[in-house]
Amino acid sequence: MSGPDVLLVHGFGTSFEATWRHNGWVDLLGDGGRTVIGHDLLGHGSAPRPADPEDYRDLEDRILDELPDEPVDAIGFSAGAMAVLWLAAHHPHRFQRIVVAGVGRNLFEESGDRGRRIAEAVRTGESDDPELRYFADLPEAGGAGENDRAALAAFMSRPDRRRFSAEVLAGVTVPVLVVLGDRDFAGPADPLVEALPDATHRELRGVDHFATPKDFGFLDAALEFLDAQAF
């Protein structure tokens, strides 16, 4: 008997195809009897790519509109993880189990200055900072070339309604697996794990933020947590 559908939400500057299908997630979940709901965040992949930051204010609502009436499992990475947690905090009845990766301490930090720096790097394609250089190169990277710089910069410049706190995350009443590499700038995971009512933490040794989606430790931990392994 198959389990619930699985929502997959990618991170900033990539797409459903690049993050989940290319790295084998879709095939492995299918082998485990699951139906995948693939979502491209606004400004990414096959989604519309408006250049006005205001259009990105309520981007989580687009995800909610794609969900079936029955509760789903969900896996989110980085920006996708933030969107999934926000939805689960306000609509917990729409989810059964959740896996998030690439988020931790950073969830509680004001993203204003860093978001502006990333937006500028994406807009210009230039930065001397190694981390920002990664974001600057995303529009030309494999799987992200379909995104244009104006849309990605607008995404990072959006008037963000999301303000995470322990009080907000207390609304996530479903089981959550938090997966984080020990070299991920988003860490440590402790503040997020402690704020969630029912959370389990899995550390990925020697893994940074950008290598997480293709890490076999992440794959194995997520499939086990969702009981989606093929037998």
C-alpha cells in the first residue's frame, strides 16, 4: 500500500527538475510507491518569472493551491524548506510528515542585508565573496539557466511576510526531520530542532549547503523517515 503524495520544493536559483529529478529523488520515491508533487517556486523553472518583488510576497500560496485535499508528506530544501515550514505552521492539517534540509539557525535571522547582497550579486553576476559568487553564477549554472536574473533578484528582494519564531513553529504539529550538513552556513540546527514540537535531527558529515540535495545521506534519511524505501 502506497503512502501519501510527496511534495518536493527546491531552493533558490534552481528548479524541481534540477534539484529533485536530476538527483534521483523522483525515481526513488516512485520506486517506493509514492506520487510526487513537483513545485517550481515563483521565478524559477517552469513557473512565471515576474520582475516586480511585490509579486513574490505570498509565494507560499501557490504551493498550497497545488496540494490535494488529503494530507501530503513534504521535502523542502533551503528556500523550499522555509516555504514548507511556513505552510505547515499555518496549515498543519495539510501535512503528515515533513523533511527539511539546508535550514537551521538562519531561519530566525533577519535576512534583509544578506538578501539584498544576494539580490545584487544575482542581478549583476558579480561578487568577490565566495558564497555570493555561487549565487551570482546560478543563472548560468546547469539546471538554472532557464531563470533570468531580474526574476531571481526580485525573489530575493520580496517584501517577505515570513517571520519565524518559536511561537510560529509551535504550530508545526506534525513530525519533522531536520537534515543539515556540518559545513552548512545555515547551521547549527539546534535552534530549529528545539523550536519544533516533534523534530528529529540528522547531521551530514562533511557536507555543505550546496552539496546537500545530491548527498546520499540526505536521500537515505528522508526516504527512511517518510517510510518510502523500495523493497
